[in-house]
Amino acid sequence: MRANVGDLRRTDDGAIIHVRGKGGKDRRIPIEPVMVDVIERYLDTRAARFPAAAKHRSSPGRGLAAWAPAAPLFVGADGDRITRGTLQYRVLRAFRRARIDSDRPRGALVHGLRHRVGQL
């Protein structure tokens, strides 16, 4: 998960996130407005948990505006960028909470999710 706050750019109908995919290919994935709102609420709570990591300026912004473009988009409980293993664990936990059975290895979960997102 190398996504940074600056990789997410608002549009008139939500946002676009720029990611580098397999083979170094650049991809732009559309995100619906409701998901952008969730991400911005997450960033607001993160600013409260890790105030030193948010941008410092006289009138701090909220959501995306509160963070430097190079700041990691998603962090763990320690405030550091999440790892691939952390992402796989979180996806597996979400699958279990949603009662989605998965007999595939953990790596297959994120791989399958990437293909499903690409189809949306």
C-alpha cells in the first residue's frame, strides 16, 4: 500500500485515485462521493490521533486538505504506513465479519479484490 493522500484527487463526481499497478502500470480508479466522505472522516480522526503528522499551518484544513500530498493515505495503529500484510489481514477480517467464506490463501484475497475493483 504505497498510496499517498496526494494520489487521491477530487472531481465533480467523487474522486480519482492514482495507483501504480502490476508491471508499473499507472491506473486511475474512480471513487464515488460517499467513499470520499468516508476517507475524509478517517483522515479527520487520524489527525486527532496523530496531530504531529498532519500539516501545520495557521488555519488547518479538514479531510484531504489537512495532509501533505506525500503523507500515507492509510496508516496502522502506530501511525506508520500500513504494509501489504496488514492490508491482507484487514481484508480477511472484513470478509469474516461479512460472513464471506474464503478458503483461499490470504494473498488471494487482496489479489481478488484488486480484480473486482478494476471491474467496477
